[in-house]
Amino acid sequence: MSKFMPTLGPKPASATRKPGLLGERPMRSGRSTTYRREAVAPRDCTGAWHSAALSTTDETTSIIDDVVELMDKCGYSQKDGFATRLALEEALVNAIKHGNQCDPNRHVEVRYQVTADETVIDITDEGEGFDPNDVPDPCAVENMERSCGRGVFLIRHYMSWVRYNDRGNRVTMGKCKSRD
């Protein structure tokens, strides 16, 4: 049983809840953030779309855990879960840091779908965007000792496919279930 199961009614007093979880939307007032639950489809491999919004890197863990947990329930291998976890973390951190410039008043919208054969993740930030083809190759000799610049490379390596919108502020990536 998932610790992140959404409910349509009030939660029991004993239930715990983390910010930014599936089906919750932030409602900001000043510096504090509150969350409200949204009704979502049952959590299985039927391909229901799930969504979340976040503003800080601290909020990424629950979304990443939720995606990987759904993949596990749908029979994906640990290798697929690891690959998706790594790529999703890189994409979310890039969106928050580079896209939204770590501005807590900006949001990153995340949508994801896990089916029995493929996981699709869509991430949109409020930034100006970038051209992913202009990102230097981290394997080039002159870039080997740089402390940054590997996120896009890792995402492309670990996911089955990756697409960016023309503006460069939205990435959609997919992981096909391994057949091993």
C-alpha cells in the first residue's frame, strides 16, 4: 500500500502528508505555502495522468518517489526505476535552478503517466527557456573537470526518449519498460 495514496475526503488524524505530493496544488500567501488535494484516478497501471506543482528542490523527493513507486507497482525493473529517478531529479533541479532561477514565487508543473509499458513525464518551468543543442558536451576534454553541465546528458542517456518544446522551458521524456 502506497504511503502517498490520495484521498477524496478528509484524512484521518494519524495520516501524514508531505508538501507537493500527487494531487496537491500549492496555494501561496506571502511566504507560506498550503496544499489542497485534487481528486485523481485510482493508482494503477491504467495510464492515469497525475500532476503536481513545486517551487523548491526540497519538494522534489516526494514526486520522484511517487513516480518510482508507481513504476514498481507496474512491474518495472529496478534498473528502469533507477534510470527514471536519476533523470527526473536532474530535470526537476534544472527546471527549478536554471529555469525558475530558484524563485520560490515561480512554479514547476509536473505531469506524469505510468502504464504497463511506458512512463511519460512532462516538466514545465516559468523560465525563458534554453536550446538543449547549445549545452556543451560534458564528455569533451575541455568540459571534463566542470562542476556542472551533465544534467541534460544524463537525462538523454537514461531515458528512452526526450523532447523539448521550441521555447526550451518544457521537457517531455519517456522510459519504456525493459524487457529483461
